[in-house]
Amino acid sequence: MQILLANAKIMFGKADRKPFSTPLFQTVADTLAAEMARMDVEELARQLDCSKKIAAENWQRYHNFMAAQKMPALLAYNGQAYKHLRAHTLSDEALRYAQKHRRITQIVDKRKNRKKKNVSNKPSRTICV
């Protein structure tokens, strides 16, 4: 069985458990975070298509990315599905199972005016990690 979850907008800064493995794309993530850290807040806001407040939060995350505490992805997100999953209550064995059988997706939709009723809800690109 495979479990597919969407990521969440809110992330925790730390967890009480260490990861069981190295993320599959850690090298790529390190490279991308370093590239994003070179941008200023205004450029990040344009690239991420978000407010300057959210861009400033992410600017800080990118600058602290290498030193940030690593944690299991199931414990990092704070969204509706993750709250009901109650990952913090899972045993180490259950977290290891989830590590092998779940995928977290990131949907990137760069279209303008996506809130209009006549615009399709289909994502323009899906990245699975």
C-alpha cells in the first residue's frame, strides 16, 4: 500500500524525534535552498507568488536551511490531514512503515487568476518527493 498526502502550508520548526533516514533528494534541496537564500525578500515574493510577509518567513527558512533540525516529514507539517494522522503518537515502527509507504506531493500552480470560476483546477506541475 502507498499513502499519498499533500504538503501543508504550516510547518513546525522542530520535532521530538530524529529522522530515520536521509531524505532522498537532500542534495538537491540543499542546492535549491542555497539558491533561494541568495534572493532578497522582494525577489522571493515574485518567484513564490506570495506576500512579502510570507516571503520574509521563507527567506529566513532558506538562510537557516543547512543548520535547521532535520525531522521526519510526517512530523514537520501541520495541516488537516496531519492533525488527524496524529503522527506524533505513532511508534517508531509505525513511522518507519510510513517512511517506506507514503509520498508527500507539492502542487505548483503558477497561473494568474486561478480563483476565477472558469479556470480549471488542474495543477500545472506536480512534484513528488
